[in-house]
Amino acid sequence: MRRAYSGGPSVPYATQKTIAAWRREIVQARIKLANGGLTHPAVRELWTIVDCREACLKLSGADFEAQMELVDREIEDALRPRRRTG
């Protein structure tokens, strides 16, 4: 019987840079979901991204609750109106 996957464990190795990239993907996907007007396949794809990246964060050994708090802050920052200077 052939195996579909013959590599080692599939737990993601995560540097701080990788964790930040995963958070960014979650933020971008959630903002797109919040804006609405998406097709059902697009919504399903975005939720898949969110679910997968959250799973990666959990498996990475990072403090999941702290990472999700950072996601919330990044969403708030992205949605906050920018003040014009000058």
C-alpha cells in the first residue's frame, strides 16, 4: 500500500516572522469576510485560510490567546481611519 505522505511530523516550524505572517493572513481574510459581497466559494476559501492559520498558531507553541489578541488589535488598526497630517 502506498502512503500519501512519507515525510516527518507536520507540525509547522515557526519563527517570529512566520507567526507574524500567519497573523497578517488571518487579519486580511477576516477583513475581507467582514466587508461582505463575496461568493460562497470565496467565503469558504477565506474561512479555510483563517482555520488553517489558527491551527498553525496553536501547533507552533506560541501563546495562542496572545496571538489572537494581536490579530484583534491589527484588525482594529487596519479599520481605524487614518488622520491626515500636514
